[in-house]
Amino acid sequence: MQPAPQWMTEPCAVLVTIHFDCSLNAAPNPPLARTRGETTAHCGCVELSPFASLTGMPPNAPEDLSRTIEDLYRSESGRILATLVRLIGDLDLAEEAMHEAFAAALETWPQTGLPDKPRPWLISAGRFKAIDAMRRRGRLDAAQSDLALQLEARVNETLQEAPQEEEMEDDRLRLIFTCCHPALPSEGQVALTLREVCGLTTEEIARAFLVTPSTLAQRIVRAKAVIRDKAIPYQVPVSQELSERLGAVLQVVYLVFNAGYSAEATGAGLSREAIRLGRLLLDVPGPDLLPEPEVMGLLGLMLLQESRRAARSSAEGDVILLDRQDRSLWDRDQIAEGIALTERALRSRRFGAYTLQAAIAAVHAESSSAASTDWRQITLLYDRLIRIQPSPVVELNRAVAIAMYAGPEQGLSLIDDLLAREELADYPLAYSARADLCRRLGRVAEARAAYEKALVLIPDEARQQPERRFLLGRLEELK
Amino acid sequence: MKYICLGYYDPAKHAGMTEAERNAMVDECFEYDDHLRANGHFAAGEALQPRETGLTLYWKNGKVASTDGPYAETKEQLGGILVLEARDMNHAIQLISQHPALKYGSLFEIRPAGDLSEMMKASEQRRGKLTAR
């Protein structure tokens, strides 16, 4: 999945970053919505055809109870699904069983009242629904009938006790690692994680990544087929495999986060999901049984970037860069948590690129203004980042940081060297950074030319309008 | 959310079945419909009589004209419509993937139901303006 052009998802550029926006409908569709109109049973067909007519739908649950069930769906469906996947061993069957368990709740609870512990009730209902489904399939298809018996035995074995809270969290981790398995195509990993772990609908994910629901649905179908065909197990990998597999998971989480890094409030949903996933991953024990440093680093990075959400765009949806943000709008709680995580990761001495980016974000978070920021320290952090993750985009950010303390000429000559290497020839932010430094040096004609070049490189699409408006605004200032 | 599932079948293939085969197919399909209904997924559905029983209306030379049957001449014809209540597109795919008719050579096109409420609101406003004039 390419939620954004590659240049947009590169590590965060502190001064020059213009992130793309994407719109995720903030209000998810109500799950299991029922038809209100009653239908009548009638079949006047002459030729028998495999398509039946109607009979009445199950009765509707009272408003408040169905709302409770919807809320439960939103908060619990991810956990319940993950546990059912472990018990049933088949993602599709578990999903269907989960939906049917909620449908059963809609039907049963109006009579019986809300159970004391809805979650175990739903898991148990899901197990029985799965057994029913396997029996049905077994009856229709002899090949499935053995499978049905096996499953029934397994589900019955585990039927006795309700799973503990901790066990359920482990189930979710198992499912994340399966969804982010490297055998799956990368775009399938992202889509599957958002749908199966975060509980978003196909349509919501499609909107966020600007593809049609049918395209996204196919990615999910294909990813599930890989899991099935390669019999990818539902488990968290152990020690030596862990760090490699964890890298793939963190990449998916960061892609999700970046997809939500939007000038518009509607992108907040995806970022929130990414942060939630990051918190879940804190429970993956590393070799020393502590959370893996890069998990802390990534979560810290996401929290520190998210802390600026309210400040980084105007009410009109225009981009506001770091140097012009109202820092009183930054979320202090997210900053405190982000910094604490980053410090813990740095102390481990086993940190990587996410932690270094978090450390850079932390330096900004601790500064009261762009002018009082410790740009030398930021430059040193970029130096280390370049060593472990060489990238022209990181070099560009480093050049901007150097310009902040050594003067625009210094930064400009570094950027011109970078542009001469041509790796960033189509990267709009390289030109807007050059333009900014020229502007500060009073070289107006050059600044205008560079802003115009950047503008040409940003597609004239609806979602890129904030970036285009930003550049047009700068051009206007130079008139 | 609602998904309209258009089921296509090949009448020649159905005609070539033995009675026992046809009965097995029909029984399985109805049983699956019952299963969908029991779980609240079956919002509506109608079988269609064969193509030759229908006709097509269109506009020609400023008037409505009619012709026998539909235009498209394909081996498969639309046999029925099922309105499915599913959480999302992949849920709909999963439910229809288990439809027994598939095994018997039918195919399904799954289309999300369109939401015309915005369009209707805009249209009502336009029409309201006209009558106010």
C-alpha cells in the first residue's frame, strides 16, 4: 500500500516537513446495523433459482441496548476476534463467528438483559457459532467434515474457562505479528492490521488510502490467502526471529501513523490507532524481558509528533510549520510520556532509528521557540541517524538544522551539494528548504524560483491542497 | 452497510442437471439463505424469472420505446438479487464466498449500496426553489 508518495513517509523532517493529508471518516459505520423496514415472505418465481426471497428479519433490539452493543463492538471486537482466532485457528471463521456472536447478542440480550461479563459471553457465543459453521460446512462438504470434528474437539477443550485479561492481550499481539508477517505483501500487511487488529472497516481503510473499496478488499482477500496457504501460525516469534519480525511490525505501525499525520482533524483516527498499536507492542518482551527499545522509541516518536497536532494546521486547514507554531497548543501530557519513553529507549543502548528520531522530536518539544532550540544537538542526532539509516532526506534535515545555528549560507551549500547528487531531484521539500534559506539571505529571485519548482512537483490533487496553499502563501510573501 | 449481490447463472448449465442435482443445489442454497437470515445478514432478496419474461424500456425519438428482453447477450444471466447486511466489503465477500450456488457455476457481483441521501437533499432543495418561484 502506498498511502503517500515515498518522499512523504520518510523520517520526519523537522522544519521542512509538509505531510500529506488523508481523510479517514472519523465516525465508523455502526456495526451490525439492522434494516428497519419489515419484509414480507413471498416467492412468485416460476423457475427454481438459487436465490431465495425474503422472510422477516430478527426483531430489533431496543435503542439503548443496541447502542451498548455497538459501543462494545468498537471497544471489544479486536480483543474478541484475536482470542477467537487463537481458539479456532482460522481468521475467516473467527471473524464470522465474532460477527455472529454480536448478532446473537442483539437478539438475546433484550430478553435476558446485559450479561455481567459481556466479553466472555461473546467469546463463548463465538465459539459455538464457529462450531455451527464447521458442522454446516462439514455436512455440505465431506472434506470439511474431519476438520469440523477436530475443531469441535479443540474448542470444547478450551471451553471450560474464560480467557484471562492478560491472555487476551497476548492474543492481540499474536494477531499483529500474523498480519505483519513478511510473507504478506506490504500493502496487505497495513490493510489487514487496520481491519483485523484495529477493527476498521474495508471502506474506512480504503478512504484513508485513497483507493476503491474493491481494491482494498482484494488486498485483504489476498493477504488472508497467503496466511492460509503458507499456514502462517498465530504466534509471537521468539528471541532470534523476534527483532527481525518486530521491525516489520513497527514499519506497519509507522505507516499507519503517517497516514494519519494530517492537517485535517479526520486523520487523527489513524494516528490514534497507531499509538494504540504501539502501546500494545510494549508488552512484547525483548531478550531481557523488558520492552524492546525501538518499540519505546517509535511510541515516543509518535506521541511527540502527535502532541503538535492542534498546532500544526490553522482553522482553515493550512499547514503551519514548526518555527511558526503556537507552542502553547502542544499537548503536554503526550510530550511528557513521549520524552520518558525516549529516555528509557536511549538508556538501553540498543536503540535504532525510531529512537533517534524521537530524540530529535524531544529536543523540539523541550524548546520554547525555534530560536532557542539546541540545533547543534539536533545536528549530532541527525549524524547518528545517517550512520544507521543513510538517506538523502535525513541529510536534508541535517542541512536545515545546521543552517539554524551556522547560518543560511552553510545550509544552502549543503542543500546544493545534495541536489547536485540528483537523488532529491523530484523531492519538493528539497526545493522548499532551498527557497526558505534563499529567502532568509534576501535572494528573492532564487527563493521564488525554488518555491515554484517545489510547487510543480506537488500534484494538484485535493489532498495535496494544504501543501500547495503553503507554497503559494510563501510566494505571495515574496512579491 | 448493505451490499447488493447480483447472482448470475448459466441457464443451459441448469437445464443439463438431473432433477436430483437441481434439488440438491436448491436445498443447499435455501439452507444458506436461512443461515444468513438467522444471523441478520439477509436484508432482502428476490429471484428473477428468466430473461425472456422481461422487457426493456428506453428513450427513442422523444418517446418511450420498449423491446423484448434485455440488450446484453451473454451466456450468464441475472438470476437473482440478494441484499446483504454486512459490516464491510470483506465481510460481504466472506459471506458470499460460502454461497453454495458458486459451486454450481453461478457467479456473484457484489456492489456496495449507494447512499443517495445527500443527492436527494440537494435535489429537494432545487425542486423546492422551483415551486417557490
